[in-house]
Amino acid sequence: MPQMILLTGSGISADSGLDTFRSSGGQSLWALYDADVVCNYEVWEENFELVHEFYSKRRVELAGVEPNAAHKMAAEWQKRYGAELITQNVDDLFERAGARDVVHVHGRLTGLRCLSCEAQWDWGYRPFNPAEHRCPCCGGLHEVKPDVVFFGERAPLYQRLWERLDSLSHEDLLMIIGTSGNVLPIAGIARHTRAVTVLSNLEPEPTIPENYFDHVIHGRAAELAPRLDELVKKILD
């Protein structure tokens, strides 16, 4: 049976109401905080309280949104074709849409981890209050970090991503939805894979030469879900 890998970025969750790092403005959280301060591995401990304030607000924001049609379609592809879902997103909208074993290469917003004892635990959508909360295993405080990969921090699951991409053959499908190509080398991935490739972004991205893809569809991911499903059926059925 052909394999299907779905690789997604923040664009797939934008239709649920979550702000994206590179395109949001106004009063969004990304506009109110300096990403080089709250998402930077080199300086996060110096800005401990501000970092946790930012990620606490993001968890509250996440609790107030729901999976959209694209998340639900991805969960359906997983059931129908055994699709592997690999996402750069730290939200849990795929899981809430019914997907299982989602690979979050940049971590999970609802998780915390302790850099001292290496404990990891689910924190849900609650704020983290440094005045009250500690690591449940060692009792540490200033080593407790959001379970999100910061700029300048190693992303351990990248190795799994590269291995899975290398395993694809000409019968398989690689679908990429909602990514700017500024973090992962999307152009290089599309150019070197043996799989059939589909790209779906809101609009053309300057970092992604679309001629590297077999199929390109522009528009909002949630609105395009039925059209993308028809294309998947055509390729895999």
C-alpha cells in the first residue's frame, strides 16, 4: 500500500483562529512579544517569567479554538490510508480532530519539561505560575521550560522526519500544507523526494519554488479540504 506523509505548518491552524508567527499583526500575541526574547534558547532563562507569561497566554488562546476541516480531513486520511502526520505546529488540534501519534517536530504547547531532571509532563491549557508551580519530579523551578523547541535549540525529531522522507518511493504521496519554508527546507525536500508532491499554501511563498511540486493549490486549508481529498483519492486509490 502506498505511503502518505502530511507535513504541515502554522497555516493549517490559522483557519481555527490561531495567529501565525510570520503573518500576524495588530494585537496578536506575536505582535505583543519579541520572539527573539520569548522563543530564544540562548536567553530564555534570563527572561524566565516573561517566557512563561507568553506561553501561558498561548495555551489559553489554544483552549479557545477548535480543529477546522483541514485537521479533520487529516485525521480521516490517517484512518483511510495510514497517513503519518508530521507537523511543525505546537498546538494539539490534530489530536482533538481525532488523529493519533502525531509527530510534533517543534514540541507541544500543552507540555512542560525540566532541563534538570529531564522530566516531561502534560500541563494542559493552564497558566504556569512561577510563584506556585515546580517540576513534579525534582522540585526545580528555573529549569522548567515549555516543551517547545526554541530558536537555537536542537530539534531531536528532525532525524525522524528525514528518515521518513527518505523512505518514500515514487508510489507514495508527500503533501505539504500551510508552511512558509522559512524553517524547514521545503524546496529541497520537494526537489529530492521520490514521492508525488502536493503543496497547499494560502498564497505563493518566495522561499518555495512551486515548479518543484507535482500539484500546487492555493487557498485556505479549511476551505480546500474537500478539493485536497479528491486529489488524494486520485493519487492513492
